[in-house]
Amino acid sequence: MSWTWRYEDEAGATLDAPEPEAFESRSDAESWLGENFAELAEDGVVAVTLFEGETRVYGPMSLAAAG
């Protein structure tokens, strides 16, 4: 299974851009988010949700407090 982030706007709607990346592990996905949250926020992402395949693991998680 791959791990992916779903990006959301202020209304909770899913954003199609930036293009979500797929990761081999939860750790890789979380590390990537830690390194890229500022860019995501600049691109209009307000919250993220982590998925393993089609299963929601957690979220939505706000990026506002991190920025």
C-alpha cells in the first residue's frame, strides 16, 4: 500500500494541486510533510489528511499552527 496526503482548502474541499506524492511508508510521508508544509501553505493548502491506500489514517490536520 502507498501512503498519500490529501490537501484541503478552508472549506474542506480537496485540492487537486499540488500533485500528491505517494510514499512507501508512513514515516516517509510524515517526514516529507515536515519538510514541505510551508510550501503547501503558500500554495493554499489549509489542512492535510493522511491515507494508507483508501483508508484514512488521520486528519484533517491544520497547517496553520505549523506556519
